[in-house]
Amino acid sequence: MSKPEEAAPAEQTLWDEVTSPINLILILVIVYLVYKIVKSKFEGDVEVPPPPPALPKIRKDLTVAELGKFDGTQPDGRVLLAVNGTIFDVTRGKRFYGPGGPYSAFAGKDATRGLATGQVAASDKEFDDVSDLTADELASAKEWEEQFREKYDIVGNLLKPGETAKSYSDDESETKKSL
């Protein structure tokens, strides 16, 4: 008995090769990458507006009521917050602390209790005495204060009711961050 002739594999045309599923996927990836490269070449020509001018540094002590005005909603957009009685200018971190940011509840307020307890809510009291916090919470607030000292400019101190503001000279150095 003779074997029937085995069918010779059909010759694949170029079209068959191109339209195979794996080749179609590869072609789509290549076309997408070429598109991104070409698009990026043309986007480089778009003129980017200059960043807004830096706000002048302020150096003064504030009451809780005065601090509340610096929540990022004013025309200058300045954002201040207080931690452990020290006021920081966090305007550079406006996307976090400004309106609509994840920590906007701290803007213009004393954030000590919220940062210490991990709750994104600031105190609305005239002055928040944090003496009721645990030792761990106070240590957490101190760590936050140290991080703010490294990253943001110090404005001054948060005044307790009845305290008077300290006078800061214009030539006071930024290295005096140990209020």
C-alpha cells in the first residue's frame, strides 16, 4: 500500500504573514510608538508660559484667626499652616495643601492634632492645646515639624490668646529656623 501523497504545506503569501495575530499586534505597537515619537517632536515647539513670580517671604507671628486667611483662596494663593506652634509657608506644596489638595483641611490652620493623629482634619478652635495627645502622637507631630522645617520656610509663631507678636527684622537670616 502506498501512502497517499502528503499535502505540501501551502505557501504563505506576504499578506498571510502580515495578518497573523501576533504580527498585527506588533505592527500596532510599532505604529503607536512612532506616533508618540512624532507627537513629542511637535509638542516641544509649544511655548510654555513662565511660572508665576515667587511670592515675597513674610516673617511674622499670627493668631489663629489671622492664619485662617492664608488658606490658598486669596488672590496671591499663599498657603500657611502651623505645626507645634510654628507657622510654615507651604505655598510650594500647594497641590497638597491648597484648595482641592488631599491635605487642604490643614491650610490656614493649626495642623498639629491632625498630623499627630493621622486624621486629615485641622482644629477649628481659637487655640488648640495639644497637651491631651499621647506621647506617640506628640512624637509624630515633632517628626512632622522637622520635615516641614527642612522643606518649607518658617513664617513665625502661632500666637496663643493674649500673646503679642514678636518683631522680626528684615535682615534676619533664613538659617535661624530654630524658632
